[in-house]
Amino acid sequence: MTHPLISLFQRDLALAYKQRAELLQPIMFFLLVITLFPLGIGPGPETLQKVGPGVIWVAALLSSLLGMDRLFREDFQDGSLEQLMLSGASLSWVVLVKVAAHWLSTTLPLLILSPILALFLNLTEAMYVSLIATLLLGTPILSLIGAIAVALTVGLQRGGVLLSLLLLPIFIPLLIFATSAVDAAALSLPYNGQLGIIAALFLLALALSPAATAFALRVSQN
Amino acid sequence: MSLLSGHHLSCSKRDRLLFDDISLAVEPSDVLYIRGPNGAGKTSLIRILVGLSTPDTGSVTYRDNCIRSHYDVFHHHLVYFGHKLGLNTHFSPLENLRHWCKQHQISVRDDHIVSVLDELGLVGLETLPVSSLSAGQQRRVALARLWLKNHADMWVLDEPFTALDVQGIALLKARLVEHTAKGGGVIMTSHQDLALSIPVRELALEYRI
């Protein structure tokens, strides 16, 4: 018999596959923002190279916010979350599994698309490598921290606006370190420091977020 | 030893005291029927008893262990049926119940789930999305948990008879009798009159202003 958490993971991925039309929305948003940017600011290769990493990061941030709500809202509204909380499994682990499935189904497609987008924005190979590294380490932070905010706002009718207001200030440091890592890569400087800080943020989020999210979910059920 | 008991529970919502100093206990083979008008706090009491919300004062114990510290043991023996059915409308009844069983560590085969659904009058609907079923049929799917989780000795049901037809009510009543005959306990709320063939205890909640 499969472990309950593994079966939860499979369930969430199966559900994401069933709702793939909905999942496409953040991906389309990401693609559109990045394809419109060169048209908006002019096709000069140097300009694009300068703003490119920032544009990709901002687009990834905003499109992850778009899909964030899916993490718990539906399960909360149809009562699946109640049944899950009464299944005897540890809620922190449940949260971690759900965040992982959510990241795989909403953010990983963005990362897979990013080479084409890097081409649009005339990024060099070194810049692209550093961009992918920061996205790989940074986007799980978005999902983990986002989970806390979604859990807090899940009981509210119009939680979406509050969610963005809660999250954007927290994401700003991440954005600064990520883009500065890519800038350093563009100048062929080492960017281990920035990556190290992002990795530290990731580990901190990984350690704290599941417990905080589980607590917030319990409060939302009250 | 009582299965599930609440000790001096009180709960207030938005500055309104719903109930105060309520104590109750469900023994094996016991049916406790919580009555009261709308807004009296029946659902709040039920959610406190299963551990979804915390009471303002008081505690809940399962077999003399506080459910806060032994929630895994308690939830292993509990079936909760609430207002929200816990069914994802994109999945079919079969998929919903299969995932639910796995999460609740019940090992059943698909053909057993199908036979339970058939028994509940859902022949041929097992693989349609839940969103295409009627309200009563959706509730029947959710109630199938009472047939699937056989090792549960405590059922907490919030208005299980709502939206069920005569035949559905008869099926559920028969299952309730069967469950109590095995020594299981039941706590339920309902606005209908219960005409069970087994003795039922009542707890009346009043609407307080």
C-alpha cells in the first residue's frame, strides 16, 4: 500500500492535469509579459540584455502569485482539507507535499520555457545559467512563503488582493539578490554570494513554512 | 470507558456565546442526537468534537485521551461527515473515494469501492465527474465513507439526512443500526425526527442571544 503522503502527491498532480487549462493561465501570462517587453521598450540588444533578467524575474514572481490561490482554496471550499486534517497525517508534511506538487505543476513549466525567453531578451549563456540557478532556488521560496499567506487568507471571500499585498514586500529581497546575481554573471564576476543568500532563504522557508502554514490552516478552520 | 466525551465545553462566535459548560459522553453502541434551532451552535459543537476547531474552554477526550495530544489515534478511528462533502468535483466518485481511502490508510480495492457505490444506488455513475451528479447523489458518495472505513468506531455526522431521498435515508439508518450493533458510537445532528430501532439519547442546544 502506498504511503498516504505519496498518494496525496499523486492526487494533486492528477488534479493539476485535469485542470490543465487553468494552469495554462499563469504560463500564458508569463509568456505574454516577456514577449511584449521587447516590443514596448524597443529591440536594442544591449537594452534588452540589461533589463532581461529583471523582466523574467518580475514576470515569474507575478505569474506565481496568479496561480498561488490554487494551493489550498479549492480544497478548503469543497471540504477536502477538513478530511485531510482528520486523516491522522501530520499537517506540516501534508503542506510540504502540497507545496511540492504545486511547484511542480505551476512553476516548473515556467522554468522549462525560460531558455526560449532568454533568447528573446538576448541573454548571454553565463547570464542564462545564473538566471536558471536563481530561479531554481528562488521559486520554491515563492511557493513556500506563498503557502503561509494562502493559508491565512483562505477563509476570506476576496483573499486575492490581500494575498498580493502580504507577499510582495516579502519577495522584494529575493528579487534584489536574484537580479544582482545575474548582473554579476553578465560582468563575469562570481555570484556565489547571492546564490548562497538565496539558498539560505530557501532553507529558512523550508524549515519554517510547513509548520507556519499548518498553523494558519488550523486557524482558518476555526 | 466512553468513546468520545466533551468536558465543560464552551464556544463563542463574534461576541455571541453559543453554548457554555456543555459536557457529553458517547459510550460504545450509543447514538447521541444533537438538536437545536438554526444558529444554536450544533455545527460548532461538532467541529470542536472532531478537533477541527478549538473550544474557548473545556476539552475533548477519546477513550480518556485528550484528542489534542493523541489526534492520530483518534482520527484513525473517526469518520467525520460535515456540511462540506470533501469531494473534488473534477474527480469521479471512484477517484475521490480511492484517494480518501489511501489518505486514511484504508486498504481497499477498486472493486470494493464500486460495490459500495452500487449498494448506495450509484450504479453507472462511478466514473463520471462528481460535478455532474445531483446534490443527493453527491451526498451518497460522501456517505460511502461510512461503509469503507470499517475500523472506525466513532462517527460524527453533521446533518447526514439532508438532500437524501426516502431510500437513501433508509440505507443510512440501517447502516447506523449495524454500526452501533458492532459497538460503535455516533454523534449526529439533524432537523428530521429520528425513528431508529435503537435507543437514542438527545442533547438539546438552545439559541442564545
